[in-house]
Amino acid sequence: MLVACYPSIPVDPQPDPEKRFEITSPVEVYLSTVDQTHLFTKVEDASVFTKGQAPTSGFDVRINPNIKYQTIVGSGASFTDSSAFLINQVLSNEDRDQLMIKLFDREEGIGLSFIRQPMGASDFARDFYTYNDVPKGQTDETLQYFSIDHDRVDIIPLLQQALRINPDLKIMASPWSAPGWMKTTDSTVGGQLKPQYYPVYGEYFAKFIQAYKDEGIDIYAITPQNEPLYVPVHYPGLGMNAQQQTNFIKNGLVPAFQKANIDTKILVYDHNWDRKDYPLDILKNIPDLVDGVAWHVYGGQVTAMSEVKREFPDHDVYFTEASGGEWVPPFEQAFLGEIKTGIDVFRNHSKTYVLWNFALDENNGPVVPGFGRSTVRGMVTVNQQTGELTYNLDYYALAHFSKFTQPNAIRIDSTKAEGNYTSVAFLNPDQTVNLVVYNMSNQSRNALIHLDDQTIVIPMAAKAVATVTFKIQEKPE
């Protein structure tokens, strides 16, 4: 956790002393088109020109490595109980292993490097559970019956496999509900956390982190509550206003972490862009106890993340959930929506871009009993009847951001023109650039990508998305 959190750096950084750069490697382009003839497909379409010799017809994207923003942690999704069951038990061993490589391996897959794990059941679970369930009417204030045995069946083996494939993987965790006996409803559904249980619930988090560490899984960050301003009536949830979250962090979570020598990051809020007052209230009250803010896509404007960052520049921004689903028609609208969201969240200082379920079945489930019909789409679909595995548009959308963005990459400046095109660029530790550019026009045209005295020209179909990667070096003076 942070030890001091007073504003010290501007959100919009000043450029480094002006350095000039040049491209020192072949330019690789991976293209997706809305007719699906290309789905993150490598194409040999890039030409590099010196200044003055390049075509002038097209849209201009300017990259400036002298202007640096946030360090990137990664992109990914969640092994919900449902996802983990489908991947670990329904898929054949061969298909499971191939899927895991295609998700997490940087050479043979798309190199996902961030996972957000539910702590207990979410809506996408086969049943209701936490790590400390006791019969209704009973309590367990010593956490004698705490156990992560549920996760040892499917979730933990998959996390361990993912870490073997990508040791740079970071894992955060968020509960949908505290154990029912700690709540006003004595149920994982509805209700609020009783203040008398703040200390023991803090210990519950600490036990979870320690138990996972014993399995070789470090928990990088937690949030106190998933979507604390929404209390569902048919799946696990818990209402927690900003004052309650502040009190729980101060009187439960932080003391438990300090007692157990846990340095897992604490991120507040974990809900939509439309209530920036919530994280602001917490940051104003306990800035030195928390590390950042987690955000979801389902309301408000993405600029809320930058507005909070501007007031608290020493606190990091994490974008932690954007689910795909039937409410946005595939392919074109849904795919381009996820591309635009990814670009926008990174341009608004997020260190992560996280979707929701890694896998769901042919009925968009499984879901908890009583949930009803799900309209959510996973990154992949696993058919429970046939065992067939299908890669969905969400997989290819995340590929554009993840495959060539290394851990500890830094976002660098790149231009956009609203309604015309948009882009986001990253500079990796090995000095390769990963640029994601989206031609928002209904017309095919060239992307003219300018880096000092050089211009990369890439023909792009209408509504096409390209990942462009190349190595640069500083020009000698």
C-alpha cells in the first residue's frame, strides 16, 4: 500500500527533453475487418517512407515517445466458477491446454497478463458459495471453517497453469458477497455488511490471500466489493456506500493486512463511471490507505477516470469489467465497441483492460439457480453438449491490446480525431512500439503513422482495426 498520497505529478505529463527517434525493424501489422476476413490476421501491408516521400492521402496518426503516461499491467478476463468449470471439466484436456496457450502465451497466443477473480460465487457460478459458509442462524467469528476447497477443483488449477504459461501474470480479486452470517440478510443475496464484522471480514480477505499464496498464487490487488452501489435480488451481492467502504478499509481491511504483513494493493469502488463522487469521497478521507480506483463500463463517461486521476494523481486507475453480450449486436457493433472501449480506457490512464467471463456455454451460462436467462457472452464458448470450443469476437478484440504490449510498457502519446479515427500507443521495455489504430470512417483509406522523419503507410478498410508493432531507437544527436 501507499505510504503517502499527496498530489505531486500532473496527470498530463510534460514531455521529456525532446529526443528524436527512428524505426529500426520491419513493421508488422495485425488486422481485423468487420467482414471478418481478417481477425487479428498478420498482413504484409506496411510501407515505410522518409518525410516528404510518403503519400499524403489518408488520416494522420502522430506518435510521440517523449510524452509518457501510465505503466501498463495488462489485459484479461475472469475465471468465474462457470468459466473454470467449462474449461477444466467440459473441454478435453487437449482443447483446454490449447486454449490456455492461446490465452496466455505471448508467442503462440495473445499474452493476456491480468485476471480479475471473484472471491466466491458471482452471478456466473453453478451455486451460491463463499469461503466461510455455515448453517443459517450460525456464525463463525474465528473463521474456523474458512476454506478455499471449492476453488481447488477448477479455479486454482487453471490459475496455476496460466502462471506457468505467463509468469508475468497479475491476479486481482473481488467479492460479490461476504459470507451470509456477516450480513443483515444472513444470505449472500442482498443486504449490507454488519459493522461489528468489519474486523473479521478483513481477516477473511487476509486468509484468502494467504491461502492462495500457499497455492503459489500471489494476489496483486483486491477491491472490497464488486459493484457496491448495485444490490441484485437473484445473485450474490452486497450494498456498500462510500462511507461504509471507507470504514471497512480503515477498521477491517488495513489492520488485517498489517497484522499479516500483506502488501496486496487496495483498489476502491469497482463500479461504473457515473458515480465518481464515490471514489472521490474515499480518496479524500483515507488517501494513504488505498492504492487506486477500479472502474466498470456500464454507466457514465470514460473521462470520469481522468477526472478522478487529476484530483489524485498518485492513485492508479484500473479498468476491471466490460462484459460483452446480446444487448450489442455482433459482429461489427460489438467488436468495434470493445476496441473503442479499450482505446478509451487506456487513453484515460487505466493500467488494465478487463472483460468478464473467459468462457460461457451455448446458453450463456452456467448461472446461479434462480438467475433466469443470461445474455452475457464469454471470450470463448464451450458447448456443454458437444464439447466444441468457439473463439468469440472478444478474444480478437483483446488480442489487439495484449499480444504486443509487454508488462511494464508505458503508454506514449498518439493522436486521435473524434469520429474520424482513434488510437493508443505503448512503448515496451525492449523499445518496441505497439500501436492500436481504428479507422472509424465508412471509407477505405490509408493510415499515415508519423514518427519524426518517418511515415508508416497502412491501407485500412472501412471500420478496420490494426495493431502495428515495430522497434525504435533514439537518434544520435
